[in-house]
Amino acid sequence: MGSGCTARAGGTAKPVRLRFLRRWGWWSEPLWCPVGGFLVAFSLRVEAPVTFGDNTAANNVRFLCSDGTELQGPGLTWGDFGNWSELCPKGICGLQTKIQQPQGLLDDTAINDALFFCCRN
């Protein structure tokens, strides 16, 4: 499943993103499961809200590949990783993020949460 769309397998990988541009963050290098592998679970690193100071919310994500390899983004170290999600035996096929709108003079957090969807077929 995963090998058909990755650059490592000789195919092409085309990024798909919304044109919802914000000023926070940077793009990291892509991480790949080993050839033939695909994403089957995730864990999100989130900092709990603070009353005073800078709230950061979601700071990193890690994924589990079908062969057991763990991938972790180069995100920030604030907060803790949550439990691993349930396994998606056929892979992760979708993503939805919860994004805070700009707060003007108040504290902005950008991404607050994420949902990943399992493939059905």
C-alpha cells in the first residue's frame, strides 16, 4: 500500500495541503516508513494550557509504521506525548486538524489537536 506513493519506492510523492497560510512554524523534511511500509498509528505531543505565559498546544507528532518503525517529527519538546492511537491495520488515509484562529493581541497556539482516519479498504 505505502510503497506506491513514496519517493523511496521510485514513485512520486505529491504534497497536498490547504491554502490556509499562517505565520507560525516551518516545514521539516519528510519522514518515510521503510519501503513497503505505511503509517498505522500516531501519538501527538501536547502542552497543557497555562494560565499565564505562552500556550503552545500541539508541538510534535510521532507515527508507527506497519513494520514497527517509529517516526518522530523535529517539533518542540514542550508537553508530553499522549498514548498511541488505536492501530489502523490498513493504514492512515486522512487527517483533520483543529486550528485556532489568530487571537489578535492574545496568545496564539495554531494547531490544537488532530484526528487521523483509518483506511477502510
